[in-house]
Amino acid sequence: MKVILVNDTRIEENPGCHATVDSLVGFLKTNLPKSKIESLPLGFGYDVLKNKKNLYITTSKNKFYKQALNKIFNVKFTRQVNFKVWMQLVENEVSELLKPFLKESDLVIINMEGTIHHNNIGSLALLSIAHASKLLNKPVAMVNGSYQEMDKKVSKKVLNIIDFLSFREVLSYEYVKKMKIKNKINLIYDFAFKADIFQHTDFILRKKEGIKYCLYTCGVLGVYPNQANGIDIFKIFSHIREIYELGYIPLFLQIEPKERIIVDQLNIKGIEVIRLNQYNYSNLGSVIKNFDLLITGRYHVGIFGLMSNVKTMFLPSNTHKIEGLLKMLEIHDSFIGSLKLKDLSIEELEQELILNNDDINYFEKFLRNLNENKNHIKGLY
């Protein structure tokens, strides 16, 4: 069986991307033995949409108004999609782009990790690929994602026709449920929970007796401080001061090269930095275990903190994925703003995952049935 995995995010340096996709690929290989899996990377198909004029409906007056509100009040607006233009793209350009890749394929898996939100180009590209794949008569599964503030007409057009749909946290699940999608909507824990993150590392945190240590990473809002709800360097300094006031020594975890400007400023302040390029997701859990507290604006790093049985506090991110995760795990007090931390042992977390495995079993059954009937799948070539 040949599987096309769309949105392989492992071209990014983010450890969560690698943990998620590696685990998803491993899951597919387990449930589709002897299958051949080929990947289309993050960014595939983006140019088709980027180069299309009139994809969004805007007026100069509205554009000026929204830019002013965003600048003054940090309000995030969702651009409105021109449905007719989007459909033309799907039926023509996206379908033609996909044909060579799908010619011999039996299944298209779309990794929604990275979040489908606010009608951005990446989100519309993934939905376009899903729809075009169905037009080319291929079974499509969209998995492991979050979903927020997307065009309802586009969403219903795609999500009603695909063959399998699952979300990784409860707010996205509830959001799409309200659209009254005809398909069964599944809730499956993020595949990053399946990753082995505790391999050996040479990392040593040289602790002083009686001193507690906090690993801190501000997340994507710190990397892009000019976006809605962005975190500038002064806010980061504020976080650092608060960590000291809580009685911890902070260390900063650098996830990506774009955080270099933050690192330079923290170096001036004498804050020690752990650079992820010295490690990877497979041993990041072993690094995190050295700390007494983790404060993070990164969804997957927070998951690794929970898996490491380290007290973890979450900062806001650019979407509701963190709030959705915490609501699903019923650990709302771990969201920043409340300094009450609920202890959640790795044993309790594993039990929670085991008790909520009905939807992932349904995914396994879907894959097995598809594999058994793959000879009945016909392409349009």
C-alpha cells in the first residue's frame, strides 16, 4: 500500500514537529505493514495560493480599519475567503499539482499539526489538497490537528467529504462539532505523546543545594512579537523576574534560530541558555527532568514537560491549542495566570491516555479496512 503523508513538518527544527511526524509514521507502519510512505513537506502547495489574486475578500476601508485596531489593541482578524476563487484553484491548479504524486497512491494522510487557523495560506493549502485528493478519487484522512477561526463554507465543503477526521485537543473538536459536519469527528491525543523522549543525554544541570531551577521558553509569540498577542523582549524580561520571585533560577530553552535576538538579550542579563541544536526530541525529556519547573508557550514542549513528570505551566500561544489540551487533560490550573500547579504524574497521564483510546482504535480499524480493500481504489488517470 502506498501512502502520501502531506505536511511533513520535519523540515522545521522544532522538536515537536519531529516527535509528532515520527510517531505518526511509526503508527502508520504498524497498522499498514509493508506499506510505502512518501511525504510532501510543509509548504507544499502554498505557492499556488500565494500567487492567486482575489483569494481573500477585502476592501481598502476594512483593511485600514483592521490594521488600526490590530496596532492599537492587538486584535487579530481573520481574512475572508473568496469561496469561488478557492474552488477554482482546487479544481484546476491544486489538482494538477497533485496528480503526479497521487498517481499510484492508495491513501492520503494530511498531518494537521501546525494548526489550521484564521484562514492563513498554510491552512487553506491543506484543505485544498484534501479536496483535490478527493476529486482525484483518493481516500483522505486528516489527523492530529487543531482547528480555529476557519471559513465555514470551505470547512464544510472539505470536512464533509473526507474519509477520516480527528483532532488533538478538545476546543478544536468542539469548534468543528458546532459546524454540524456529517462525518464522524474523532478526538485522538497528539501523536507526540507516543514519542520516546527519554533517551540518554550528556546534559548536566549543575545544581546548587537548596536551589530550584526553571526551564523557560516563551514560544512562537516571542519569536514573532508583532503579531496579535505577541510577547516582546520587555515581557520576556518580566517573565524572568517573576521566575526569580517564585524562587527559581531560570534557564532559557532556545528552540529555533529566530530566537537568536532573544538569546542575545538574555545573555546580556546573564541568563543561561540551552540550545536545542545540542539535543533533539528523543532526549529532550531527559533534559527537562533535570528541572523543578517548566514554563513554556510551546504546545509540544509543554506535552514533554507533562510526560517528564515535571511541574509545567503554559503561556498562551497563537491559537487555542494549549487551552484545548489542558481542558482535555483537566489541568486548567497549569495555564499561566494561576500559580496553582496541579501535580500530574506520568503514571496518571499514561492511564488517562489508555482510558481514552476508543477513537485511536477506530483509526486503526479504518486503516486496516482500507488496506484490505485497496485493490478497489481507482485513480482518474
